[in-house]
Amino acid sequence: MKTILYSLLVLLFLSCSSKDDDAPINGNTDSYRLKDQAITAIQNESKKITLGNIKNSSGNTLTYTVTPDSKITFTSEKNSIEYTSDQVGVETLNVTATDGINTPITAKINITVKEAESTSFDLIEGYDFYDPKSDPNFPTVLLPGESYTSPHYKTTVRRLSNPSQDGAGASFMVNEYSRKQSFNIDDTKILIYAEDGFYHVYNIDGSHYKKIQGPASDCEIDWHLTDPNKVIYTDLNGIGLKFYEHNIVTDEVKTIIDLTNVASINGNTSLTSVKQIWPDADAAWTKAEGTSSKDGRYRGLMIEKVVGNDLYFLGLIVYDQQENAIVGYLDKADYGDKPDHVSMSPSGDYIVPSSTQNGVGTRAYTRDFSSYVQLHRTSEHSDLGILPNGHDVYIAADYQDNEGQIFMYDIQANQKTEFNHLYQYNSGGDKPISAANHYSLKAFNKPGWALLSTYSSANPLNGWAQNKLIAIELKQGGRILNISNTYGDHTKFPGKNYWAETKGSVNRDFTKIIFTSTWFAGRDEDSNAYIIELEPNQIPDL
């Protein structure tokens, strides 16, 4: 009898134990369980978190709620969320699931948010004399999409262009010029120039987006200042006196400027065409090296007439796109011979024609041409940018100076500042180096910095400004931050090397640089576009 009673107690105990093991969590009358979770996330990075199953064990669809909900968004699956936090620390999310029939079940998600591991590094400051060929692992060639990280500079160079695949017979594809902004407004696309004169768009990841049908060669092409999918351009050499807007997604084209149909000239509403100033005007352009003001409102243009296969200079104008008006003009008789190029200053306060003519040189005229500031005695490789005080600045190297004096000119303050010398001595200190340069001051969101890109064939490559990409702080005694070597030799094949020159172009935040390199091959045919990406604060705010 005792044995039978003992056996019954054991069976009863086991039965109760089994029922406890299968009991629902949080009093749910269905057997589905919602589990607590411990999650690690990275600051400012989205983290996908699965809350639980879509259905419970009865086959009923579960509806989830999460509190607090300020840092989450539900995904399309409805049983998962994307969590993003800009704060480092620990946060608890309360999760509730219900099928509308059984008792709701709850759980907690404890999220530990950590700082991202920094990949940033300090750029080498000061005069640097590294020879890139000293790296035994230096690759002899980079194929499209391949990268090389310098053991000295720590920056990574990635080849972008692929002429054989994307250029339809073009032997080279490069960025057009240092004074031009190669990156669209949201840094997702890049303009690339091909040997046949046509322009291509590459995505920032290196994939080829498309060849733009229409604009070609010297057509004043620039990205739209607010729409990342539009470019602005003219017909060849500005002939036709019109500017067009082209949507690269739809290929829709419309005329946005027609200088034969303006609202006024110098405030006179009875004058409505540039041909009322110069009846034989045929073309309006910057000679392919200028840009509009930073906000796109003002354009400084040279006006020319077609004579046979040539263009004959007539004068200069400032056009106000907001008012569709010519707000100033200057006749050739009051200026001089045709300038090398013309551009508007970023502020829009000045038109800056740059001439090699003796007694003219580079000047910054006010919009109405009533006065000017003399910036330099001739025309050099140069650019216009912004200083931290908001003033317009001009930078160039004086090629006529024995040491290649680099200088800047604060236009509003009418003040010249000299700093580094381009023809600096090499690391041995025994002889001056030979180098030429271009400047890009298009990093308008990093005022006070210039990108200097240089090219040289001298060997060994141990000069501070030989085949280099360098950030220069625009002030007396300003910092020199070494970004990379250009890995190019443009003068190996004289007479065929213009497109092999390094003409680095920087984006608005100074976080991306596009430049041309031959990878030491030294021919136009070996010229390709390469890109370097920097961390946001490697070029510091001033």
C-alpha cells in the first residue's frame, strides 16, 4: 500500500513539473514566449533588432509595440525594428506583443550603445620628403576599383575610371579641372571627362552611371547647386549665348539663361539683349575654367564673336540669374586683350578676369566694373575661395619668381599674404626642385583651406611639392597637411601630357578628392581618375 501511494505521489510530482516547464511567460494563455534580449549597438549607426516571431504557436499574427519609440522605426516585416542612437550609454526598450485574443506578453531589450572605433589618423604636417617608390609593395598598376594605401601617408587611393569599359573607345577618362566642382551637391556622383570630349557620371562607389548625351568639350559644365541629378552647361565655347539645365536621370533639357532675352541691362529695362551692347555677340563663356558665385546667382562671362574658326573677344559681363539681368559690362576697349579665363568670386561681389597681357594681369572688378583690385601682374594657375572671415580669396604661385612664391590675396581687405615657395629645396638641401601646380578652393564648407596638387618629372621624388596632394591653411605660417602622392609623371612624353597633369578637385567638405594620375606611366593614354576619401575632421575647421 505504501509502495502504491509513493508511486502515485511521484507521478503527480512529475505531472506538475511538466506543466510548469510548459507554462507561458508573463501569464500568456498561449504557449508562445517573448524573450528578453541584450544588444550592443554603435553610436549613430542603425541596428536591426528582431523582436520575436511574426505569429504565435496558435498561428495568430502578433502585433508589437515598443516604448520608448523615439529612436526606433519598424521595418516592413513588422516584427523587427531599426534602432539608432546618437548617445553612448545603456537604454532599455519595453516590448509588448499581442494577438488580440490571449493575454499580451512583454519583454525587455537592454541596448548598450558604444562609440564607433575611429579609423581617423592625423595627416603628416609640414614639409614632407617621402619618395613613394621606396615602398617595396607599391603596385605597378591599379585596375578599376582597386586601392592602394600608402604606408607613409596612411591615405587610400582608389582608381575610379575605366576607359576600356566605359569610355567607348576613349583612351583616358579624368576629372576636368581643379577650378571646377567635380562632385554633385550630395557627393553621390562625380563628373568625369573622356578623351572624345564627352562627359560621364560615375557613382561615388566607382560604378559607371552613364555617359551624358549632349554637352561636350568646352561647354562650361557644372553640377546644379541644389539638385544632385542635374548639370548646367552651354553649347560648345558658349556659342549661342544660352545656358541649359539637364536632368541626368530623365535626360530632360531646358534653357535657363538666354542672354538675348534679359529683363534689363544696368537697370535699363529698354535694353533686353546682350546684342544691344555688342551686335555681333555670338558666345558667352568663362573659357571653361570659371564658375558662378557660391549661390549660383551671379556669373562672370566673356562675350565673343565667331570669326571663321576663331573667337574674337568683345568684352565682359556680369549676369544676375535671380533677376535675369546683366548688371554690369566692360568693353574690350576699356579692358584689353582677351583674358585667359574669367570667373565669379564665391561671394558674387567680384568678377575676376585673368590675363597675361602686360599691365592687365589678374583683377577683381566689382559687379558694375566701377573699380577693381589688382591681384597679380599676370595669369597663373589659381583659384578663388572663401576665408574664415567670409572674404573672397585668390591663391596662386608666382611662376616668374625664382622660388615659385605661393601667395594669397584677401580681395575685400585688399591684402596680399605670401607663404610657402613651390620651388623648395629637396630633402638633401642641395638643389631646387622643379614642380608645377593647380589649386582647388571649392571646399566652401571648410573656409580657409586650399588643395594644392602638383606635378613634376624630377627624380628622385623627394621634394615637398613634387607630385603631391597637399592641404594648405590660408594664413601666414599656416599649416601644411600632406594628403598623398599623386603617383604620376606627366612629362615623360612631351607634347602629349596636358591631360596627365594632376588637377585635383576637392568636394565642399574637404572629405573627398578626385585627381588625375598616370600611375608613373606618364602618357595621356595612361591617365585615369583616382579618388581619396578623408574623415570629416582630418582637415580641421578654422
